[in-house]
Amino acid sequence: MKGDYQELVDEISALLAVPATLENRDFGLIAFAHDSGSEFDETTLDPVRTRSILTRKSTPAVRAWFEGFGIARATGPVRIPAAPDAGVYRDRICLPVRHRGIVLGYVWLLDATPGPTEEQLAAAMEVTARIGTLLADEERAGSDLSREFRAVLTAEGGWQYDMAVSALRAALGGAEADGLHAVVCVTPWTEADAPSSRSLPGTAALCTLRWDAGMHPVAGTTAGAAWAGQPGGRPGAAARRGAAGEVEGAGADAPAVAADRRSASAVALPADDAPDTYALAVLIRLRSADALSPVLTAADRLRDSAAAAAGRAAAGVAVPRRGLAELNTAWLEATSAARTAQAQPRLGPVAQWADIGPYRMLTALPTDTAHDPAVRELLDLSHAELARTAEMFLDCAGQASRTAAALGIHRQTLYYRLSRVEQLTGLDLAEGEDRLLLHMALKAARL
């Protein structure tokens, strides 16, 4: 398919005797051609064009600037004047690529004097129609893969899961389906649609899934069922919280404590008119389990895109696996790592499941049982400093001098705070099991 695009762009470049660039409707680079009949001209590589070729995408500002000329609505060539302040040093001609009235991409040409004739541009538009057919076919194939991938991740198990895996395997093709893959979760993803796989080298499939406001998979998904403790269940209300759940001024390592922790009944599902929140699931091909750079690069790029739209985002990466049989487990790992990256900035913004330590267990717990009643009062916002002190004390293996130094307080202040923690929780910090319960509860509160 890629060769077909290149041949068509080469054809346009030769027809008009100018360099040509093909991008999808999201301004992701597909193919570039330089007119072989002329010498290379460095002036054709202004900052916008250079960035598009080197990074295979354009910035949102550049995209908005070009779309301001009506290219998304145009049915014929659009001439765009140079704008040095925007990094566009040369006039351009945009040829919209459409299929059945829908714009699927753009062919970009550098305009010059005298420039292409109307007859030449008409001939080039005929080539863009063929490009549009290819893009439409590719988009349909991508939609099919997204549907099958989503079906696997939302299947409840048993024969339904097995059938979904078989359908995805058939859509991918045997050889590709049996290869080594890694699953990535990016959240929050603000759009219902997944991006084009063309912009992510090595991507086998991607899709979006709904998540609730507390950063948990919505009921009915594989991950949602696991966190709820029963197939198809919804995560417990006591564990749900909004983005405002972090304690302001408590420091980066303070537990994320929500005001609604005071009462489990105070937490409700997102309102019907609240904006939908999604997670993006990506299945990426790998050549070696020891060479994770393709998946980490893709995860970081997608997280950057999500953060640009949502203000803050995280990504999680599962352990690589061969074949598709354990995609449900891989998705759980990826979502657990993403939730951890959101909760623990020092582990993010892109976290691998293999590196998240105790959160591998904490994220697997049913959410209603992850928050023990013994620590409910400590997790009230009014005791945020005490909770932070207790967590630091336990992180420092109960060593008072290390804890006091890390918090910047006197040891006597530390001892007083720890005595208050014992009073609020009824736990004895000299007992190992009590320490374990408190430590787990404080870490779980971040989730």
C-alpha cells in the first residue's frame, strides 16, 4: 500500500515538475516526492516542510493555519500565500484528496511563477481521486481492525473472548497475529476515534474504549470486570474520584486523597451530560522483547498528543507477548501501568508494568476492598499532612532519621505525627502487619 502512494505522488510530481507531499487529513506524512527532472532546491525546505518530513506530522498551530484557508471544504486546488512569520517561506498549492465527498488527505505543492497550468492541476486532481480510493480502502481496513481489537478487550471471557481473538487473528493475518506484540494504554484520550495507524510505525491495531471519571475501565470491559471483582461488573463507587482528587500543596509524593473519601455514598458515577473520557489501546509489533524502543516511542508520542488535548495524560506498557491469546492480560497490565503513572509522577509519564512494583498488585485489587475502613479518617483531606508523613515513614522502611530528613522536620515532630496516625487508625506501627495494611492503603489511595 505504501508503494502505491509513493508511485502516485511521484506521478503528480513528474506531471507538475514540482516537489509533492502527501499527508492524511490529520497532517501525518504519507509520501514525499522530489521532481527528478530538476536539481534539488534547498529553499523548498522551509521550517514547516522540514518538520513535516522529519517528524512525519505538523503542529496543531500549523494545521489550524492551513485549515483556515478552507482546504477541508475545498473540492479543487487551493492556493495559499507564503507567511514567513509562520515558517511558510514559499507559496503553496493544496490539492484536497477526497473520496465520495469526504476529505481524506492533502497533496501539497510549492507554487512558483509561472506555476502549473489549470490543465496540469486538473490532471493532478484525477490522480488525487485514485489516492482517495486507496485511503478510503485503508481506512475501512483500519476500522475493521479497531472493531475486532475492541471486541477482544471488551469480551467478558470464555467462548466470547476466544471468538473475538479468532476474529482479530483473521483480520491481522496469521503471520502477523502470531508475532511478538506489546499493548499500550494512553489515558485520558479525549476523542472517540483512534488516530491513524499510519502515523505510528509498527502499529498492528488500535481502538478507543470508554473510561469513567475515576480513571477506570467502564463496566463490561475486560479490565473493568477484573477491577470490579466479577465479570461485567462496574468498579466500586468508593474508589471513584475525579481529577480534583489530588491534595493541593501536599507535595508530589502525597497520597491522592479526595474529599469524597469521607463517605463511600458521596461518590457517584459521572453525570450523563459529563464529557466522555476514553482510553486509547494500541497493539504494536516488536522484533525483540529486549528492544522496546518502538513501543516506548509510540507511547510517548501518543501521550504527548493526549496531554496537548487534556492537559495531563499518562501511558502504560504491558509485558511483550507472542500471539494474541493473552491480550486481555496484556490490556490489564497496560491499564494498571497507566493508572500508576497518573498516580505516581515519579513512575511516569510512561510506565511499564514490569517497573511499577507494588502497584502491580494494588491495581489488581477489587476497588471496594482496596480502601480499608481503618484508614478512612486518615485519608480525609484535613489529615493530608499526616497521611503524607505516614507514607514517607513506611517508604523509608520505618527509619525515623531518614523520614525526618526527607520531610525536613525534627524527629520529635515526626514522632508526634506518627502517634496521631496511630490514634486515627487504631494501628500499631510497631507491628509489621499493621504497617503493611497502612502502606497498602496509602498507595491504593493514589489510584
